[in-house]
Amino acid sequence: MKISNRFTIAVHILSLINVRSDHLTSQQIANSVNINAGYIRQISGLLKKAEFIGIKRGSGGAYLLKAPTSISLYDVYKAVDVVMEGELFHWHEDPNPNCWVGSNIQEILDIFLLKAQQAMEGVLREVSIQEITELIIKKENASTEA
């Protein structure tokens, strides 16, 4: 199962706004992400609701409301409703309750899958939008020096 692309697109949006440090329209953002501006507006709405960005209608565009150092990847992950709490992994619907494996697999495996989700979320908590943009800038500077 893959996590919704809303997460990576939201990180892209926040990183782009941080790097550009000016107000960006949904079309300008869509050009960078290379998707429909309507989808950008949908995700931007979630970021606005989380109070990460402000949006000035018309040609005003989106801008950061919070310092990029204070927005973690976990914050973004939660803001765009990627998965519900403890539900990163999806179960097949009807294991056989008359089978001793089928009747017990979900309860037992849930323990480990929840630990895996918590570990992933822990990593996301440790990385900020600022760190992402610094790495992008460093990579861009390295490629222009070559």
C-alpha cells in the first residue's frame, strides 16, 4: 500500500514556497509539481486549514504562516489526512475464522504493524521543511558548480 501522494505534494508546495519566499499562485505551484492547479488548490486548502500557509485570493498567492523550521514532515503528514491513526496498513477483509492462523493473524500482526507506523512517524517528526529546502538548495548549488 502506498501513502497518498497528497503528502509528497504538500511537502513540495511548502518547500517551493519556502525557497521562493514570495507569494505563489496555484498555477505557479502546479507548474513545479507538474499537476493540475485544481489539485494544488485542494491540497493548499488542507495546508491552510493546518495554518501552515495563508492564501491571498486572485493573483496574491500562497505564503508561509509558520517558520519552515517549525513545520515537521509529521505535521504535514497529519495535515493532509494521509492515513487515520494506526491505520497505515490495510487488512484483507475476511480471513477464515475457522483457521487457527486466519483467526489470529490480525491481532498478532497488528502489534508489529503499529510499531512500524510509529517508527516511520518518529522519523517524520525529526525532519523539518527547512531541512528539506536546505538539501534542495545544496543539491542545486552543487549541480551548478559542476
